[in-house]
Amino acid sequence: MEADALTDSRNLKVNDLLKDIRIDYGSLSKPVDDFVSSIRIAIDATPEDSKVTSELAPSFVEDIGADKVEFSFKKPNGFSLCGSYSTRSMAKPDACVDLLVHLPKVEWSTLQNEARKPVLVVFPAKKLDQFPGFSVRIIPSATSLFNVAKLSMSRNNVRSLSGDGVPQPTPTYNSSILEDMFLEENSELLKKTFSEWKELGDALILLKIWARQRSSIYVHDCLNGYLISVILSYLATHGKINKPLSALDIFRVTLNFIATSKLWERGLFFPPQSENRVSKEEKMQFRELFPVVICDSSTLVNLAFRMTSVGFHELQDEVSSTLKCMKLRDGGFEEVFMTKIDYPVKYDHCIRLHLKGKTAASMSGFCLDNECWRTCEQKVHSLLQQGLGDRAKSIRVVWRNTNEDWHVESGLSVFDREPLFIGISISSIENAFRTVDIGPDAENKIEALRFRKFWGEKSELRRFKDGRIAESTVWETQQWTKHLIMKQMIEYIFKRHLSLSSDDIVQLVDQLDFSLIYGDKDPISTSGNLLQAYEIFSKCLRQIEGIPLKVSSVQPLDSALRFTSVFPPEPHPVAYEKIDVRRLHKLMPSCIPTMEVMIQLEGSGNWPMDELAIEKTKSAFLLKIAENLQNIEGIPCTATEDNVDVFIGGYAFRLRILHERGLNLVKRDTGADPVRQVSFTDKMLFFRSQHASMINGLQGRFPTYAPVARLAKRWVAAHLFSGCLAEEAIELLVAHVFLTPLPLGVPCSRINGFLRFLRLLADYDWMFYPLIVDINNDFGRNDEKEINDNFMSSRKGYEQDRQNISSAMFLAAPYDKASEAWTTTSPNLPEQKRLAAYARSSANVLSKLVLQEHNDSVQWECLFRTPLNNYDAVILLHRDKLPYPRRLLFPSELNKGKHVARGKASTAFNPFLLPGDLKRSNEALKNKLMVDFEPTKCFMSGLQASEEFGTLKPWYDHIGGDAIGLTWTKHNSKKRERDEEEVETNPMEMLKAVGEMGKGFVRDIYLLKPPRLL
Amino acid sequence: MKKKSSGQKKRDKEKGQQVDSSDVIQFHIEDKADKTKKKGKLVRKKKRNTGQNEAESAQIDGLHSEVKEGFGEQNGAYTEGENKDSKLNKKRRKTEKLKKARSGKSVELDSISEDDFKEEKGKSRKACKKDRVTSGKEHKSQEKKIEAEQIEVYELSSGDEDYSRGMKKWITEYHQSRPGLKMLQQQIDDFITAYEEKEEQARREREALAAEGGWTVVIHHKGRKKTTDTETGVTVGSVAQAVVLENMAKKKNKGVGLDFYRFQKREVQKNGMPNVLLIISFFSYEVLLVDILIERNMLSFLLTKSLPRLIFSYFNLEMLILGYCETSKSSLKSTGSRVTWDHII
């Protein structure tokens, strides 16, 4: 039943998609006919036998190396429409009609026309509103112009290609000409197959949509629309698909065929039209020459002659992952048809090579058997494959040569203006981060020599632990820069073998790292210390004797203890048991962040029942513990009524007690007695501890998880969303990227993971779907049903009022199937929309940065620099009053809007300990160190607590920004609204009051937009 | 009807705004007067303080430049190569210049990304629908008005002399909230004593009430249910909970598989056999089994290591038993609490 409903919904979606994409041929046919006839008139107007000389396109003629260029114009014999227009299977937004122009019989036999087949694209003078981008491609065809026998695969037709004076066969070149000769015949055949079989045409559209979403297979050395239709018609003529199948079924059968058929090894051969059958030898020859063979009915042309084996492997990989998606419970419609898989999101490690002016020189011309750019692709690919070995799962090298503004006149030399693009999928982090590559044994002379030749001075003979002596390469680096090893290798390879300079090699690996640097290094490098200190601390806690109930368990809560904190604390010289004067230095922060640690005590029945009393009792216990630590172990502590902070090993830990009473009820919450509700604090503590341990497990499974989570957190904060999206929620979102990567593989690099996080945030349909983060991979049907029920009840109010939903982002995790933990109140719907808009624009910028040339570091900063004019008012803070000024990414300035107020800095606070303080006694110095003091937090809580500022919504960065955005909002309750009508406060006055509240911290206030009238 | 009224409201509001804005100007005049007074005071105060603060402020100055250096380090290499000995002033000027250049650049970039953003926003706005267009116009006119007004910028004091707001207040609060462990302990002890007294008082009142009227008020006794084992600290169920459990179990008697408790599954994976924990459920014959064992004085046998598997194989039960064995038979029957098998061994 349920499965049926799901497939039904998928079919519905597919049909809708087809309806959207299909083109109304009724209304298109008239403009097309008009257009074609006007082209015909234009050509007819050209006088017969007018001279065509090389002056019309001198560089082009020169670059293709033609020696005879005296032609006279002959009128084409005729025109015919072909391609997807003729088979009625065009797919929006492509609106391009192919027009074949039959070249008349002339003596052309010596012309090396092949190259690169310029095609004329004609756009209508008047744009057709109905079909944006409508154009006609004029493709010259040359039916029976040449002697077929001369173009057989073993013949040479390019004079300059010869080895030792013996002409070598030019199969690629020959195929290219044969393709032109049989273009018309084959397109007639396709027309015949596709007419009167609507489903087949629909399937073709589906396949095109599918392929178009995947940039890595919809390129010159892999699939194109024409080849897809050829494959479909092969399947149709060989009875692999039958009439009763639906379009989606044909789609599936075709994919299955591509992924698994044994026929690919033998080659696909259309039934020959004439009596000449393909001999065994010919088949053999085709298979030896081309990795993929699709021989047309003329038996002479391999239609897939451009396809490379790398391209075909890529195709098969994509197909099998698509088939996996189609087996998903919801049919995978989104994954198969709607998810864009472009290079930046597909590949972990992207590279752009600038080879401008370097190709033609290195080879003896643009066009030999193959074009020089293709040869170059192959060379780069084999270099990388040899150099990277098992570090790379797949390597794709693509060089696009079709500039949009290319003119035949400018010749071929401009084709290398675009950089060559390389995408690498990393096989596993373990391999990619390996520091030593062991090559062949020293005894194996030939291999060793080869290795030495490849690696040059980088290779060295080494003795390994197992006694083996072998050639090897060593890529030494620090722990926190291991993700740069591959970058280092690749740069070395290209410099050595292609003699490129560093500027020509743009690798997209570390461009985001600047946002995680503190001082001069990534603070994650000190995490080892941190964990040690934590271990010592937890041991101490468990050993404490002098308290009524012993500590039974200690669990970390803070994200720094699971490597996902943007800035894990650095050891502070003052936060030790004994201050070592030698460690004191000049620039010591006056503030220290705390890390929360949760403990549980032995069970006891003596706990009070009242919530407040429970909390007080907890405090009493904590104080006892603190006293004990301080007096017996000599570990300094400081406390407030609610918090106890302990200094150990240079860090400050904050203790929390989980009271077990509620726990049993949390575990089986469905049967819970409503009277004995779990106290809120304990519930949150429970969530947090569960979350902490699960995420800790996850980051162990996926080594890239932690850095991606840190980037994501940094991004959210940098765009002033700290108040909207909890850090734990961000961690869950990133976890989803890693746990549910389909239709892609698991991300293995920071940039890739971060981009996918942004796209998830931007594209997910939060209104209609819960996001299920199945961390331990153990959700069953019942769990999913439970989550769905919870989700539906959170969306109940939607029908009446679009704003009336709880959990605008519904995040279900194993410990929280009702999304109660992180996103119940924030983000609300407008906040979520804003987040998605920012994420989309950041994702677009990031994709562009990967693909195109703006490798200025400033451009990358753009991703983390939030435009301040998106707010109604902006508060700028005194940068030297921020507790951790080094965390600031960019100093904010504003010269727009109305300058409302200017504030002086307070002298009461300094982010660094003053030299005077250092002379004080150790005790006094410890008191000077402020634990978890965050002026921004104080400011914000003041702002939010006050009724006066009810119409102001603050946007801030809790990590360390110097700007706070303000927007005007409507009052929530109706009652307040009425009040407001009576007392309309002046925005200027309100902003001044805000400034007064942050005196000594606020530097400037600007008003950009006054509040809207409601 | 409704539409009309809302339109009227709008107009009314606009009027209100206009009135307000005229008020603004007046306010500002007042403000100015105020400010001059305040300034005078400030100057005097400052003068008094300067003597004390001189030394400190010099230090602060030094630090400022250090902080700025910090920025430099973070933001790029533009402080690199600068002579350390060069005067602070020089340095400051330079960095400022560079900063300006930088921010100029950034503005351009921002506009790029912003354009992008606007496109997106435009879409969502369309979705948000309706009357914004008109209000937008109003905006513009208002904005112009505001720009046209040339009022001088309001000056905020540093707040150092004033404990009621701002940075000084936050710092003071921070220090006040940390009076030392002793003090805090005292406060909490006081609270708990008061709390206990209150409880005691309430209890006495109840008793008094009972004695007076001759009626006994029967209250469901909430506290002091055994929730944890005193020795091991392992959570154990109370009677009420057992009842809940039993009810739940009755509802769905079937379907409790070996992996009812998820951690058990993991345990099984870890250890290869599920004899770490015993489950006793109260609705099938396992109870009988244990009863029989106890009656026959075979409890000691029960507590040997080999038992779980023994029971398992002997009765061919499809379910193992999650933790439990207390030494007395009665408590077993009544509470059905759980203990990990490890503890018994």
C-alpha cells in the first residue's frame, strides 16, 4: 500500500516534470519554418561561384594547417531539420534547433576541413518570448562527398602525422568526417524510431534532464543529447524496450543497460542497412581503437568515437549511483532529476590549470589525428593518475573549448584561454593524508628507475620497519595541514612535468582556511593538550572523596571536546594549578572561554522534588566539589550561584550535574506520566550529552566532518545568524551532508563539504519535509513514522496561517525525534527564509569561485563578509573591547545611512591583561582572569529582556564580530500591537536608548531604513 | 469594510509619524542643551581622575597598538616588514590607510554578493505578497526626509562613571556574581534551610488540619521512592514505574525483541553474546522460573555466571532478561527493579 503510494507520487512528479520541460511544438513550428526560410533566402542571395578565400578567416585557416584555400561558393542542395526538434524531444531551457545544410558536390577532397567543425548559431532578430534562448544551429553535412574507402579506420588522412616517415592511421579524424557524411542518414533513422512512440520521446527528455544535471557526464568526451537518442533507439530496435513501458520504466531500463550490460565490451552495432555486414576483423578494429563503440547502420562510423574510457567510467558510476537513488524509499525523484551535480559539488579537489599558449607549442599543431586539447587532457590525466595512485578514486580532466564569443576569424589559438579543469574524488582520507608513499623495491631496477624519473629529486631510497628497502616519497607536514599534502604533490608533479609556474596551477583546497586561523595557526592543533587536560580533570572528579554522593560519570558537552568548535580554547598561562611565571607573556587575553562538562552523581533518594530546589541542591554539590578540588587537589576554582568553573591545565571547565530522576521518563517518553514532567534543565542536559557523544562518534567516522562543521559554524556566525541557529543544529545539518550524501559520495574535502552544507540549507524544503539525521544508522520504519507524525503535528497550524508553525526547521535526531532540542523556537519562518537566501547566494559565489577565475583572496573573503546594508540599522562595536579581538574576521565600517550615535570606549575593560596586572600576586591575577565574559552576550540579553526594544530584532555574531544588525519587526501579540498604536516610539530615540544600554562598548550606530508602517 | 478600516488606520498612523518627526527636532534641541551640561560635568570629573589614570592609560595605549598589531597579523601581511622600532603613531597611520584601502575593495565585492542576495530576496518577497510596494514608496520619502535632516550625531559617554548601564555595569555584575566559594555556600545553605523549614511547616499544617477536623487528609506520597540502588548508583525502577511498564507491556505483549533496548544491541555486537544483562519481564513465565528457583533455595545458583545461558538453553526462551536480581524474593516481586548482571558477579 504505502510503497504504491510512494511510487504513485513519484510518477506524478515525473509527469509534472515532463509537462514543464516539454515544448509546445504547435506554436514553435511557425517561427522555426519562418526562420529556416529566411536563412534559405539569405543563402540563395549569395551569388553562385563567388570566390571564397582565406582572407575571410585567416587565423582559422592557418591554424588548421590547410594549404589549398581557393574555394568557390556552391549553393547547398537542401536543408533539413534534425536533432531533438525533429524528434519532438527538446527539453527546456535548451531551445536550439539543429538545421542541416547539405553541401553541394564540389571537389573538396584535399581540404583538411575536419577541425573542429565550426557551427553557425543563428538567433532570431526578434526574440520569441515563449522560447527564451531560441536559436538555430546550422550544421554543415556532407552526404557522400568523400570516398568512404579512403576514410577507413586504418588510413592516414593527415599528412603531417607520421612516424619515421611512415604515415600513421588517423581513426579519430576519419570518424569525424564520416560523422558529417552520415549525419543526415542517421538523423532520419532516429526520426523514424521516435515518431509515433511518445513514451520513447518522453524517456529521452527524462534522460536529457538527468544527464544535464550532471556536468561531469554531459561533456564532449562522454554523453550528449544525440548519443542518448542513439542509445535509446538501439535499445528500441533490439527489442530491449517495448511499447507498453512507461517513460520512467524506459529510463530505468536504459540506465540499467548502461551500467551493467556486457554488450559494451563487444560494442553496439546497429543492423546494417545494406548488404555489407560488419566483418569480425572490422569489429575487432573498432574495439581496439575506441573504448566505446556504437556503430551506425552504415557500418562505417563509430558514433561514440569521442567518448573516452574515463568518460565512460564516470558515466557508469553516475548511473549506478542514480539507480541506488531510485531504490530509496521515496523513489529518489529529487536526487535523480532535481539535484544539480556540477563540478564543485562533485569533486573534492578541484584544480584549474592555465595553459594559455602552452599547448600548440608543445605539440606540432592544433589538429593531428586528435585535437591538441584532447591530447593534453589525456596527458594531464595520466600524470595525475600515476602521481596520486590510490589517493584518488577518480580523476576527471575537462577542457572546454567553446567560448561563447568565439568567431571563426580568430582561429584556434584562442581556445586555450579558458583554464583546463581537473576534478578529483578522493578515495579515502586515510590515503589522502598519508605522508609516505612507498614505491618499488630497490632491487626492481626498471620500476625503480621509472619511479625516480617520475618523481625526480623528491624520490629517496628508504629502509622501512619491515626491513624493506624501497624508493619512496615523503610529504612531511604538520598534523593540522595534512589536507594540503595532495596539493603539494600535485603542484610538484605539474611543475616537474609540464613546467608550469605556481601561478598557473590554481588548486581549490585551502582557500577557506583563513576563517579558522587564530593568530598564525589553526587552533585545532592544540586540541591534543585540551583532551589531556580533560582526561586529568575527569579522573580527579571521579576520585573526589569528601562529598556525600560520589561522581559516577563524567561526560564532555562542549564542542571543543569533539573537535567541532570554531575556536577551541588555547591554554591560558594563568589557568593552571600553579602559575609558572616563565609562561606569562605580553599578549595574554584577559578572558577565558569555558567548556562545559556534565557529571552524574550516585543515586540517592534524598533529592528534593521541587525544580528550583533541585537546581539549588545541584549548586550545593558543585560548590562542595569545587571546595574539595581547591583545598585537597590544589585546583583553583571560581563560582557564581549557578556555575562552577575549574581551572586545570590552562583551560577552564564548567560543571553541570544531570539529575537522573527524569531520565527514565525521557527514554520512553511516550509512556511518561504527564504529571512528572522532566525538568527542562535536565532534559536539555540529556539532549546535549547524547548529542555530544553521537557527534563525537561521527567525527571519528568521517575525518572531514569536524573541519566542515567548523566552517559552517563560522559562516552562520559571520552572517550574524548566531541568535537563530544553534551550534548543535548546525552540527546536525552537516552530519546530514555526510550521512545522506546521495546522489553523491561522502564529501572528502572542506570546500566540498561546506558547499554541500550551504546547498542543503538553501534548497531543502523545510516547510514540507522533516530533516532526518540518522546518526547511528538505526532508524526503522517505526522511527520514521514517529518522526513523521511529530512533524505533521508541528505543521498543523499551517493550513490556517502560514506563519503559524513550530520548528520551521524540523531536525530529527536519534535522541530527539520530535525536534524539541534545538530548533523549536528559532529559526522562525522569516529567519529560516533569510538563512536560505544567504546560503543560496554564498553557495553560488562559492561555486563560481571554484569554476572561474577570480582567485583573489579577497573574493573568498566575500563568503564570510556579510553585507551590512541588509539591515535596518547597524551597531558597530569597539573592536578593542571584544573579548577575543583576534577572532574578528574583518573590521566593519559603514558610510551609509544616518549616523545616529557615536560612543566612547570604556576603559574598564581590556581584552588583554595589562602589564600592571602581571606584577600582582598569583591569586589576584587569577581573579583578573574573566571566565566566560562576553560583552556581546550581555548586550544582547539586555536588549532582548527589555520590553522597550520589543520591535527590534538583533542579528549578531557570537564568535567575534564587531557589528550587530538590527531589523524592525512586528509585535508578536495582538495586545501589544494595540499598545503600540498609542505610543509610537521614534526610531532615532530607540536607537539612542540602545546605544545607552551598550555604553562603553558601542562605537557607532547607523540608521539605514526607518521602520515600515504596519 | 475591513479593507477600508485598515486603510484608515494606515493614514492615521502616517499622521502620527509626521507628528512624531516634528517632535524629533524639538527633542534634539533639548538634547543639545543637555549635552553641553553633561559635557561640562564630564570634563570636571575627568580632570580629577587624570592624575591617577595617567600611568594606566599610557599602558593601555601601548596595548592598543599591540591589539592592532594582532589585527594586522590576522588580516593579512600588511604589517609585515614594518620596523618594530618605528613610532607607534606612524604605524597607526599606516594601518589605518591600509584598512581604508581594504574596506574600499570590500565594498565593491559586497555589492556583488549583495546583488545576488537581492535576487533571491526578491523572489521570497514576491512570495510574501502584496502591499509592500506601496509601503516601499512611503519608505523612500521617509528616508529622504531623514537624510535631509542634518542633526548632529548623538554622543554616548564611555559609561565608566556610571554603573547603571553598559560595559561598566556588565563588569561590575561579573565581579559581584563571584563572591567566593564560602559566600556562595552560605547563600545556598540559607536557601536550603529556608526551603526545608517551609516544607516542615507545610507538613505540620497538614497534620494540624488532620488533627483538628478529625479527618485524615490522604495525600499521595510522592517522595522517597527508591529510584536508585544505593550501592551502585544504578537507576532502578519504582513500583509505580513498574506498573506503568506492566501496563505498557500488556498493551503490546508481543513485539519485544532482543533489541528492545538499543544499547543491548550494541552490547551484543561488542561482546558477541548477550549475557551481560538479564531481563525479567513480568508477564510471562520467566517470573515463574525465578520464583521456582528462589523457592527451591537455588538463588545462589542463580547468581553464578553460567546461569543466563543455562536458562536460555533450557527453556528455549527467545528473550533474555534485562538486568535484575535483588536478593530478596519479595522485593523482586513487588518492584521489578533492575541491576546489571556485572554488579552481581
